Amino acid sequence: MFYKENSYTLRTEEIKGIVRYIVRFKDSQDTLQEVEVPHSVFDALDSSSKKEEALARQDRRHIEQAELADAELYDRAASKPKSVEDVVLENLRNEKLEQAIAELPETMRRRFLLYHDCGITYERIARIENRNVKSIFESVRTAEEKIREKIKFLEN
């Protein structure tokens, strides 16, 4: 990365048709000095100065593009990172949900988990437990209501 700033300035001066090449700088005692240099030295310093300016511009472009890329990556992310508050609320909700499920009566809990976690239909659960579909449906619906009641304070 380019950080250097020129410590000299270049100028030309023409007197009676003769071009003089002058470098202006501050010496170690912070005194402004002007020195006439040959054309070849002036050209070398000028070329070096232009290369340094080009490097500085290139660095600025890369930094701008990197910042833009980070912002665009964030905007294009399929799932944006969650805030700390969202993570904490989600953890609290999950803990409360697990606790509410654990507090259900054993039969109701089993039916609720078979339906929601395992994706088994009411009809299939009814066949497994040798019960009618309506009792399975009512048991799962009641479990859902009890769970909603226990975790509703977190919904607000």
C-alpha cells in the first residue's frame, strides 16, 4: 500500500531561452532549499512522482472497491447475520419451547412430537396408537395451545 507523500516539488524556469530545472525541498533543519538539477535528474524525479501518484490512486480505488464489496456481500447474503438481541430472544424462545413441551402430559407430548418433529400424519399416529383421528387431532391442538400460552410473553 502506498503511504509516502512527496517531500519535494519540481518546477521549471525559463530565462532568456534557457530552461532551468529546479527541485524545491526542506532540509534537515527545516529550511526551504532550491537546487538546480540536470534535465535527466529532473525527469527521473518527475517520473518517480507520477508513479507514486498512480500507486496512491490505485490504492484508493482498491480500498473503495473492497469496502463496496463488503457492503454488497452483506446485501446479497442469503441469510443476514442476526443481531445479538435476536439471538438471545431465539435462545430464550427455544428454551421456553423445550420446557413447555417437557411439561406436557406424556401422551400429548408424544403425539405433538410425532406430528411436528417427525412429520407423521394424524391418521398414521391414530393407527400407531389404535385411536381415532379426531382424538389425535384434539390432543395435538391442545398441546399447541398450551405451548403457545407458555411462550406468548416472548412473542411481544
